[in-house]
Amino acid sequence: MTTRRGFFQDASILVTGTLFGGALFGRSLANAAEAASMSTRKIPSSGEPLPVIGMGTSGSFEVPAGSPEYLALKEVLKRFFAGGGTLIDTAPTYGNAEDLLGPLLSEAGLRKRAFIATKLSRVNGREEGLAQFKNSLKTLQTDKVELLQVHNMNDWKTQMAVARELKSQGKVKYVGVTHYTESGQAELAEVVQATKPDFLQINYSVTQRTAEKRLFPLAKDLGVAVLVNRNFDDGALFNRVKGKSLPGWAAEAGITSWAQMFLKFALSNDAVTAVIPATGKPDRQSDNLKAGSGSTLAAAQRAELIQLVA
């Protein structure tokens, strides 16, 4: 996506822009056109469309307030929303990520555009779960979130009941469960089977494909949306292709970087609803967003990529 220096404008601001100058109007239309190019996939339980490129906050938002890294996050968010993104995944146990994300969204007037996914993380019992969620709302500077996930299945029976209780109160729109390793996928599948959540979140990449065997078919059968984390296998994929050129067919697929290639690989499985790569660098955010438009990989292209990084 093209670099943007201003925030994505609301329709009301577009009208105001026509009154005070054509430059603002033109820039807003350009941003709107860019956002419209982002592909979406429907959340099975509701039919609500969700942009396929989201963003994570683990690590990337765990920086000191006021630092150069913190200031870069403002541009990261600008580009994310200008490019059509909405889904931001976070957790109260991701250091100070929620403490930064809430004010950044509020100060930029972007909260209404955001699909915030947070978690019940490392808590036991109903009261701990409710207390943690209450604090998340405070730090995120909001009165509700779009998705509340039981993180890594910890105390999942109690915490899923808490999440559904909050959903019934209108404080949560969707509920889900998460994990981040292939070793946890068998148990995650059992939990998904038992609870039939709106979402599941799991790791999936070119080199970590176990989710294809049971979780993805199960999600499709039960109508569960899938969020994919660790899209780059914690950076290991880039090491595997260091010094290597993109395949000859990459340009035809609209791919100009390895990051886009790896994200499109994940999105080429039709069980996947969205990917959530984390970055604190504006240029990498722009690069990631480009994977959200155009076609995904064909079966032969997927197979070639798997061989290339083996």
C-alpha cells in the first residue's frame, strides 16, 4: 500500500474536505480506494465481513511510552487503517501492549474502526477472569470489545463461561479460544468441538502446517472463524529464504516480498479468516497489507513454496 501521512477520513470528513479544499477530498478518496482493495472473509457465525490482514501486538507494542518505537506505532496504525485493516489482536499479558493500544486508538479517533480482539489470559476462576477483563476495558479505553478469547485454553471451561456471560451482556461480540503451538492443536480441537466458539486462533505457516489435518476441517464443519498467528514462524521463514529470489510466478500473483508470500500462503487455505502479523515498523506494515489484495496461491504454487523453504 502507498505510504499515507494523514489518517483515513470518515465520510463526514470527506464532505468537510470538499468545503475547505479539493486536496483533502482527493487524498481521502485515494485512501478510501486503497481500503476498498483489501479482501474480506465472512465470520461464519454472523456473516460479518472481516479484512483478511489483521495485526498482532505481542512484542511490537511492548515498548516504552514516548520512545522512538512508540512514535513509530502511530504511523503503523495510520497505515493499517488507511489500508483497510480493522482487526487488532492483543492480550493483557502482552506486557504494556494494551496500555499503549488503547490511548493510541483513542487519541487518533480510530476506536470505532477497530475490531479489537483481546483475551482472558493466565487467570483461574470466574472472579479473576471478570477482573482481568474489566481492567482490559479500562486500559483499552473502551466499554466493549469485538472478540474475547480464552488464551491457550487456560482454565477454559470457566473462562469460556465468563466470555459467554460477557457476550450476553453486550460487552463482547464474539468469543474464541487460542493456542500458538502445534503440540497444543489436538487439545484445541477437542475444546473447539466441545464449545463451538465463534473464533479459534492457532499458529500456521509454510513450515508449521499441522492445523490443516484436523483443526481447519473442523472449523469449516462447525462454522468457526480462524485467526492465524506466527505467520512467519517467529522470523525463521525469512532465514530460510535469505539470499533467495522470489519464484518467477510471484509477480503474476502480485507478490513483491517474502512477507507477502508467506501471508498469502496462509490465506490460501480457505478455512483461514484472517492473519495477524505483528510489526512495529511502518514500512513492514505497508508491505504486509499488500498481501490482502489479489489472488492467493494455487495448489501448485503452495507445493513449490513448501519445497523451497524445506
